[in-house]
Amino acid sequence: KEYTRAMHHSIVTKETVAAQLITWHNLWFMLNLLTEMREAIKANTFPDWVRQFLKDFFPSAGPAPCAVCPPRWVKDALEVCGIPLDDLFDWSETAQELPDMPKDSAKNSKQ
């Protein structure tokens, strides 16, 4: 059964099952992510997969000029691995860093 983020949020302090549901969601996300990564490694397309994943995960970020960019630690870490990202996002000092989990940023900015 699928549960929305709104449902998780509304029951997290009211129902003991909430922690279990959130854990199941996180495990599903990680298992799916690792399966995709493994397939990309086997197909020798891992750098391309990483680049596409980041474009999908940070949809509001883009090439210059853009007001936002993924966290700069992402760029630094992937450069060490030999996966360049300079052409994907605006890394200039004027670009505001997005949070690590951008899908939660709308919720966080309202609090």
C-alpha cells in the first residue's frame, strides 16, 4: 500500500506504525537507488547515470544563469570521482545552494 508524505507527517506523532512506515519508505528508496546504481555500474554507464540522477533529483537547478544549485559538496565529491558537473548546474557564488533533500524544501521554507 502506498502512503503519501502528508499521511506520514500527520500520523508520525499519533501512531506507532508511523516510524515503521517511514522506515519501509526509506528502505525502498535506498534499495531502488542501489539497484539502479548497480545496473549502471554493470553497464559501464555509472557517470551518465549519476548526472541524470542529479538532474532529476534537483529539477529546479540548471546551467548558468540559474538562481539555485545542488549542494556544493556534491560537486566537490563527484569531481574527486572523475564525474564532472560544471556543464549541468550554475555553481557560481550567486547561485543559492538547495538543501540535500530538495523535495522537502517547500515544506521547510513554510515553517
